[in-house]
Amino acid sequence: MPRPSLPSHAGIGAAITQGVRRGLVRQVRAVLNDTKKGERPVMRSDNALFDPGTVVWRVHGDVTTMMVGGVAALLLQMLHPAVLAGVWDHSNFRTDMLGRLRRTARFIAMTTYGGRDEAEAAIARVRGIHGKVDGVLPDGTPYRAADPKLLAWVHVSEATSFLDAWIRYSEPGMSAADQDRYFAEFARIPEALGADPVPRSRAEANALIAAMRPELTADARTREVAALVLKQPARTLSSGPVQAITFQAAVDLLPDWARAMHGLSAPRLTRPLVRAGTFGIARTLRWAFG
């Protein structure tokens, strides 16, 4: 009777490699999708709002740069007192800050890659939520989440943060023309949400940020929310180091003036380590999802 053949070293190595890749993918998907609510990863559709050849499709497809950019965007957004008030008055951010980040990531994924019907439903759902969010700032100024100018600030914070993270950790040589294409393509989402003005180039984005800066401020409430973002516990022990590096990379990505408003020190001494670590995470996740 012939002896059963044993797997080769190459076969064992391939099996281990596949197991590692699947494990990494599972961990990332567990962070980005609320499995308790039955959420599944957003699948790329042939009938998406954006075509596969668009710059938006390219930029939004990298897990690491979207996580770094997403955290940086949230830190930027909350410097506007009305955005901060909306979070403070209308969310359970103290117990579910990860949920807010996850919902933003899912909305971006759905409107970029999901089927047209799903994307338009997601946009309508967000518009409905915005229509119910309003209140009064501590100084007595009324605010509403559906304010076109406020929506424009939220969008430009996200767009610049996503793009800057992509350039730093994926495509350092990205052309100015492609950067402008990104803003022009991405504009259809904030326009559908009711934002105005919506930048359609890097220059217009920079001009909008400069125009909004006089309205930005930071106080005790800003610092409390920022601390909850940056100090939230990791879901698992193994994901702790990755989360810590990702959050430091987000702080590093902020403009100097925004970091100063938050009272966050620039990681000058550790910056090379933070960037090297983030590059490593990005390469590993691209390998896992490749």
C-alpha cells in the first residue's frame, strides 16, 4: 500500500501565507463593518457612481490611507464649532467614537464602489439625518447640519485629508492634474448632499479652507472629543500597535495650524518612525487585500 504523500515545504508555506492574509483581512473588515448589525464589506459594482478609471476609485481603495485620512479629517472638522456641536449634542460619541469613524468609512465606500441604487440610497439617508440635526451653540448661535456651508467644510476636510494621505503613503509623485481630477470627480457627492461651495480643484480646496479658518476654534469640548478619538482603546490587543501608529500618522498629516489649535505636538523626533511604520502597515495591507 503506497504511503500517503506529505505536503511539501512550499505547500506548507503557501498555506501559512494564505492563513496570515485571511487573518489580516478579517481583522480589518471587523473594524470597518459592524457585524452586529449584519454589515458586509462593500463590493465593487459595475454600476457604481464612479468608473474604475477615475482618480476617486484609485484614492479611496487604499485601506491605510483612508484610515489615516479619515482620522485627520475628523480632527479638522471638529475645529468648526457647529460641527463639534452636532457631534456633542446629537451623538453617543463618548461610547461609540469608533462607530462614527466606521459609518463615515462605509459611506465613502458605498458611494464610491457600491451599486448606483445603493449609493443614492446612502446619500438620501444621510440627507435625512442632516435634516434632523440642529441646535444652538454655547454662545447662542443657531446651527443646522444641513447648512450648505457647513457641509462644504466637512467635505473639504475629508477630501484634502484623504488625498494628502494617499500622496504621502501611496503615490508621492501624483500629478497636479490628477489631484485636480480627484476634487472634480469627488464633488458629485457633496453636491448631492447639498454642500455649497464645493471645490473642484486643489486650488479651490485650499481657498475654501483659508476662507473657513476665521470661523474655526478650539476649546475644552474640542479637546475632549479629540482625546476620545485619539485615545480610544483598540478592539484587540494585536491591533493596538497598528491603531497607535495610524493615529499618530493622522496627527502628523494635519496642517501645522490645525495641530497647534488642538494643542497636539508635531511628532518631529518620532516622525520618521511614524511614517516608516505607516508605510509598513500600508504595504502589508495591500499585500493582504491584493
